[in-house]
Amino acid sequence: MKVKLIEVYSSVATLNKLIEEPLPARVSFKLMKLLNQLNAEVKLVEDQRLKLVKQYSEDGSTVSDTNKDSFIQEFTEFLNDDIDLAWEPIEIDALGENIKLSVTDLSKMQYLFSE
């Protein structure tokens, strides 16, 4: 499945919260495998972000105000790249009835689920 890096980058923290919940064993296993994939992608995104920070900073650690727009534009373009993710969406009902997700959390992970 193709997803944008921005979806991966913004969903990992929420997915980490979800895997702390008691889930059916099969679903837990699938989500753990997925999280391993996503963590690898997030590391690459973070490496690229740090590279851009250095490129657009004057002190090597903070993006300067004069370069802020360029940094944001380049990082946003990068985050809009597609990646192939080895994942077939699972039905949201597979999480069970006891899982409570906010609309915000679910919107960050909606590419992982089907109805």
C-alpha cells in the first residue's frame, strides 16, 4: 500500500499508544510488525529533518528566521513523498469493543483501517 511519509510520521506516536492497550493477540502481532516498519521510516524522516535543520541554520542546530520558509517548504515536500508499506488495512472492529480512540487519534491512523 502506498502512503505519504507525513501519514507515517504523524501516526507513530498514536500507534504506540494503541499497542499499549489490550488487543486480540493476532491484531497485536500485526500492529507490532507494522510499528517496526514505521519506526524505520520515522528514523529516516528524522535524519532528513536534522539534515535540513543543519542546512538552513546559522548555528548548526536551529533554523534561522530568514531560512524558516525554505526549510518548511523543503521538509513539507519531502513528507509528501509516497512510500510502499507492507500492510493490508484491518477492520476497525478487529480492535475490539473496549478500545477508545479520539477522533484526532483515529484520523492520524485512518490509513491502517477499513470499515
